[in-house]
Amino acid sequence: MIGGSFVISLLSGAAAGTSTDLVFFPIDTIKTRLQAKGGFFKTGGYHNIYRGVGSAIVASAPGASLFFVTYDTMKIQSRPYINKIVGKNSSEQFVDTLTHMFASTLGEIAACLVRVPAEVIKQRTQTSTSHSSYQTLKVILQNSNGEGIRRNLYRGWSTTIMREIPFTCIQFPLYEYMKKRWRMVEGSDILVPWKGAICGSIAGGIAAAITTPLDFLKTRMMLHTKSEPVGTMVRTILKEEGPLVFLSGIGPRTMWISAGGAIFLGVYESVHYMLTTKDEDTATLQ
């Protein structure tokens, strides 16, 4: 018997993260190269679009598991407190939205503990003409420029959080709202996984398009070899490349995350549904 919601969230998240990163890694590579300074073809073009996949595979399962374990736990644990804070007169939908925003924010912060170092390695490998993920990691460890290994591996932490929190605060309340409305229309307490995947695709695409400028800034921070204040980097980019450059990669990013949201949340819903049903059947037999 698979015991408890913790294990179910852990396994569902791991399956969702790994499958999504493997399927959509080429699109992520194209997006990263579009955003890199120097342009798409200078950083590799369409060649070796799976370069850097090693770091993504290593981080996918633990990163996604950390997110869903935190998210699924906190959306249950935090709701009574949020309900108490906003007062009895607040609508159920308002409480739902705040709960999902709070739970997903904590989930993203937890996931970024794993995701950020993997992203740094992955994106530098994607824009390299020769390095593997392992070679990129060796270069980072050997050439810390006196800033420390931790600071180099977590370069772009602040901009990643700046991107992920607005993204998740748009995606997950919208995702949960669409699932709820679909269940109400059908008069059912359960939404089949493929319908959850459609909700995830729409929510992910909308959130991705809105947060593209933050994703662009995060990419530039991670590709930069020396520390630089975010404000200074923004002013330099605006001066040298103009404001429209912040929308670089919006097409691949929106397409990737929209389709990825369908797989990511679809796989999560499928595995979660399968394991939950298995637990219930086992409990019934006992």
C-alpha cells in the first residue's frame, strides 16, 4: 500500500517534472539562445538542442516533488488561517485564490533550492559550443571569481524568484479555478486527468506570456559570469538593446509552457489519480 498524501504528491510531482523537461527541452534551449546576449545563432542555433539535458534530468524529479509536496500540504494547512485573516464575509473564491497563491509561492521557493543551480548549469551549457553539463559544473566550481561556489551556483536566485512567484500566482489560482468550474458544470467531485491537463495548458500559457520579461532578465543574470545588481543590468540592456528585447523568446516560452503545462499537470493529475485510487482500493480490501 502506498501510504499518505505526502508520498502521492512526491511521486506525482517527480513523474510530472521529469516527463515535461525531457519532452520540451529543445524548445527551452531555443528560448534560452534567443535570450542570450549575442543572439540565437552565435550561441548554437539549432545545433545540439539537447545540450545541458543532464542537469535538467538530475533536478527535475526532486524540484517538482518539492513543489507539489509543499503546495498540496500548504493549500490544506493554510486555508483555515487565511479564512480567519480575511474574515467571514469574504467569498469562497477569494479565499481559494489567496490560498492557492500562498501555497504555490511556498512551493516555488522550495523547488528553487534545487532548480536554480540546475538552471545555471543548464543555461550555460545550452549556450556553450562544447561543454556538457558536467564540464559546465566543473568550470563553475573552478572559476568562482572569488565570489564563492554557492553564489555562482545560485546566480539569478533573486530574478528566478521574481519570475516564479508572479508566474505561479497567476497559473495555479487560474488552474484551480478552471478545474473547479469544470467540475461544477459536470456536477462531479472528480475531474478526469485529461481535462486537468487542458486547464493546466491554458493557465500556463497565460502566465508564461505575462512573465516573459522577468524570464528574460533571469536568463541574462544566469548567463552573466560576474555579479551585477539587477537595476544596473536592466539599465544596460535598455540602453544597448532597447525595451522590446525583454520580450525575446515570448513565442517559444508561451508555446513550451502551455504545452508543458498540459503534460506537467496532466501527468501529475494522472499519477495522483492512479495512486489515490490504488490507496482507496487497498483500504477497501483491508
